[in-house]
Amino acid sequence: MNKEVTFHINNMAYTVNVDDNIFKELTKYLDISKNNDTKDLLVAYLRLSHEYHVFKKDVEDITNKLARF
């Protein structure tokens, strides 16, 4: 199910239409109940990028182990 989410960044509102799974990821590190600044946005991006990098490495490790069989 899609929902509209409004983020306030540097006193400007940005509304996006996302599904529930994306909403959970977007709001994991970015607070939608307050005005965020550019630093908050950058920190959220870096945290999600780090999570993705760790996940990608884990998948590659598992793939390499399975390739041996």
C-alpha cells in the first residue's frame, strides 16, 4: 500500500509517495516529525550506504561459499 510522506529538510518540504517497506527504510535514520538539516540527510545516507555495503559483502561471501559445492 502506498502512502505520502513529507520530509522537512532545511525548512523545505519534500513529499514522496512510497510503499510501506520503503517508508520503513526512509524513516529508519531520518525523523519525519521535525525539520532536518543537510547534515541529518547526509548521515542517514551514509548509514544506509554502510548497511548496503555490509549486506552486499555478506551476499558475496555466501555466494562464494556456495560456488565451492
